[in-house]
Amino acid sequence: MKNKLTADSPMNEHRHRMKVQPAFVKFTGVIIGAVLAAVGLELFLMPHGIVVGGVTGLSALFALSTEMRLGLFLFLLNLPLLVLGRKNADTSFTIFTACGLLVLSLVTILLHPFPALMGNPLPAALAGGISLGLGIGLALRFGGALDTAEKAAEKAAERFRNRRGLSPEVLLLLLNCSILLAAGFHFGFEQAVYSVTAYILAYETVKIPLFGIGTSVIVRIESREYAAVQRELALYLNRDAEEVRSLPDRESGDPLRILKYKCHRLEAPRLKAIAKNCDPACKISTGN
């Protein structure tokens, strides 16, 4: 007669380890991302008064204006947004994000007394943007986040969904532009140029942990106006869809199709803009 499987059996221990290991790897990835982001902020950007976008940029703006610690604002501004959005977020995402934000705040406080690694603001903006972008990208890659601005924008867009044009992307763009403009008025035009440089570099570097360093990306467009999208992309970018897949729409019964395009990473924003111009309600996703 075979022995029954108990909690102390080797097979059960093996299964338990197999479940714990991926969570540990994800947790480690989020923590490494938080440390990289803290290094970029405290050892490169903050000593030169360089501000980026999102809640991170808002925290930096408050810290530079009040001479209080950046880590304090990072935690106090991100935590309420994380709590408000917890109902629409996965439990593991909330836990990893809370841990990442805690580590980010603590490491920025620990690094605050250290001097800047670069004395020239331009190389500091470049290095800080790369370090911050890699850190945020790593956290996203392993199931967490170090900035809750995107989730807050999605929540606000859902609340005002009856108003046209208030998509999460538009709200996030308005927030980032407001932060960068405020930094420009407060610290001067030269600092604003460094801030915009760091922001753009961080924004682009976030994609490296998520999509790799390849030059081409796959853009999928889900649209009811697929014929117009195909026509405009063929006219302005000379590109034909590599794949057209039909998708049943249960709500309206109108034909809905997914168009798949392969393009250069730098060409993807223009392709998305053309598709949105043809069909503002289309859904666009990017991947490898």
C-alpha cells in the first residue's frame, strides 16, 4: 500500500519550492530595479536639479523646492495612489509595487548624503535617465512598478470616460508636461533642457528590459475602421499588414479586425498616431 502524501513529504517540498522560486525571482528583479532607479535619482539627477515625469518627477520637484528628502515624497505620493488602485490591480502586482516603492524610498534616503558621481549636468542627465529607465523597466518586467502615475491616469480616465480625449495617455502626457514646465519656470531654461533630456532617455530606456534592444517591434491594431487604417498606413508609411485576423464583437456585431505590422522602433510612434487619427477608439499594443 502506498504511503499518503503529507505536508512533510519530499514531493510536496519540491512542489512548494517550484511555486516559491518564481516569486523570489520576481521580487529580486523588482528590488534591483528599485536600487537602480534610486542610484539614477540621487547620484545623478537630484544633485543637478534635474526633474523627470510621473510621480517620481513630482516628488523630485517637491523635494528640491522644500529641501526635504526625496524618499519621503516618493513614498507619501505613491502610496495613496497604490491604495486607491488596488481593487483594479492584481494582488501580486500590488505587493511587488509596495515592496519596490519601499526599497526605492529607503535607498534614496541612504544615498542622499553621498555626492554626485558627475559634475557636469549633461552627462549626469544622460546617465541618470538611463539608470532610472532601466530600474523602472526592470520593476515592470518582473511584475511591479516604481511609479503609480500610469495607474492613476487609467483610474482618472475611467472616471471621466464620458469626456472625449481624456484617455490615460493624454492625462499622463498632461501631467508630465506640467511637471517639466513647472521645473523649467522654477529652475530656469537650461535645467528644463536637462530635465527633458533625462525624461526622454528614461522613457526610451524603460522599453529595453520589457522588449529587449532589437530595432524592430510588432504593432497590433484592433479597430473597426480597419480598412481606413490599412489605407492610410499604406499611403503614408508604405506598409502593408503582415497579418489580418478577424475578431467577433459581441457588443455591436460590427466587424472587428486585428492588424499586425512590423516596423522600426523609432517608426512605431508615427504608425500609432496614424492609426489613432483614423480610428480614435482603436486599441494598440506593442511587442516583439
